Amino acid sequence: MTTSRYAVALCLVVLLLAGCGDGGDRETAAGSARETAGKRPEKPRKLRELVVTLAGPKSPDSAGIMMAYHRGYFEDVGLTVEVLTPASPDNVVTYVIGRADDFGVAHQPQVVMEKEKGAPIVAIESLIPQSTAAMIWLKKSRIHEIADLKGMTIAIQGLPYQKGLLESVLTRAGLSPEDVTITSVGYELVLSLVSGRADAIFGGSKGLEGVELESRGLDPVVTPVSGLGVPAYEELVWITRTDFAAKHPRLIEGFRAALRRGTAAAIEDPEAAARVIDTAYETNPELSRKEMEAGVEATLPLLSRTGYMSPGKASRLVDWMHGQGLIQREPPPAALLTNRLVEP
């Protein structure tokens, strides 16, 4: 496969030497030595190659995957993993459906919209089990409530579901989508707000964009979508094709085990997690090391320890999205997610 479709794609190729005799560290694609994961079996074993696309640039959200790579946890389950960043936030599902990637990281409302259109995907684990998206503006602005956004510009990354959620939030505040200008800025949410190209941003979070703005000496006003009429949902889930999930349960179980170890390691050692993310290619270029460390500290407590996804939460989200006109049909929770290998 080619990686030209990615923005300076990072090939975190985990050459999983499950039995190589020297057991020494190797240089990662980011240019820093990967930590060994302990004693290896004496016999080499056949390795399975996997491609994973994150929801965006390497950030604290991906701490579990990055730590699993750097500490050799994928190696321990016999996997070669390539971790990539999508050129655009809305490309993740397309890559998975098109079989360019095996796994992808997506937002649950995004999965609902894609499933309603017939996409052959399923969520198999939660990475961040609570909604973190928020409306953010600066305290120095003349904005005090959502209704004050009339006539102003609101920036989003560009995901279709984000535009739908934003329009619902505006309607609830007595505004129509025509009362504001909605602009898609990709991964430049903070830059668009700081530069004045946008008066507010929607879809960022307190733990990432909020922390970044605070680190720059600004005073962000962050209102989570949970306080704007949007029901709770799983912010980030790990997805694959339905046929892949049916054919490769043991492979998925191995990847999940490595990811769980990586998440636990990140939570136990936040400084190491920040170093790993900071030294990787495709780290969000807007983040300084200080901002990355602050983001890790704010985000790690939100990471799922088990990966379990709530069918009830998914059902309520689907009902709400249908009621808001964001979807025409209501896919059942069983079609959206599977907890087959996860304990609550």
C-alpha cells in the first residue's frame, strides 16, 4: 500500500521480533529507541501485519497505542503494527471500508451515521468512554452564551456528525444554522481561534484544545456538549470491518491485550507517555512539549481501562440522532458494537 494519502504519514512499524536472539533495542520511526518488553521466546514466530489509522495527529488520546508500540506489547502478541494519521478527519471510516486499513479510531456519532448509510463496520472497543467534545470560545470575547454566536464564525474539524451536532445545539439555543458561519479547519481548531479566523470552535475538548489554550496564557470558556443537550456517548471507539471481526477474533483479542497493557503503562507513567507522543512523527504541530504533558495529564484519566462499550448509551444516542433528523433509520446497538471479548 502507499502512504501518500496521509499527511506526512507516520509508519510506526513494530518489527515484532518475538524471538530474535540479541533482544536489543531498535530505533523507532520517530528516531528514539523503543523500550524492550522483557525476555523473548527463543523461536521466532510468524508475524501478522496490521494497519491502524488514528482519529487525528498523535495526541494524548492515542497514548495507549503509542505506549504499546514503544514498549513492545504488540510484539509480545506477534503483530507488526503500522499506525497512521488520516489526511482529513473524515477519512478514517473510508480507509477501513476500503480495506486499506484493518482498524481505525472513530467517534461514536460518526459510526452511527456511517452505519445508517450501510457501512460494513463495527466498534469493538471504547478508547474514551465519555463524550469530551465541547463548544469553546475565549473569555475575552463578547460571547457569554450560545445565543451570542449569532453572526459569528464557528470552526469545526469537518466531520459531518460534528456539523449535525452543532446545528442541533444552535437550534436549542434559538438560532438557525444560517445565523452563523460554520467553517471546516481540519486539525487547526486552536489556530483558527487564536488567529481570529473563528470566534468559537466546536468539537474540541477541555483536555486537549482547552489545555492548549490555557498553556498559551489564554482563558478558554469550555462548555461540554453534555451541557448543551447532547446525550452521553463514547467519544472514541476502535472500529474494524464486520467481516474482519468475524474472521479474526484471536487477532483482535491479541491487539486488544496489547492496547490494554499500553493504556495501563501510560496511566502509570504519564511522563513516559508524553515523551512517546512528543517524539513521534505527525504529532500535532501546534502542541509544545509543555502543552503535550498538560494534555496527557488531563486525558489519561478519561481513557477506558476495559474497552467496554455501553449498549444503552449507544441506543440513547441513536434515538437522539434520529429525533434530531441526523439519521433517517435507527441501527440497533448490536449492529454498532460488540463486547464479545470485553468484560464490563
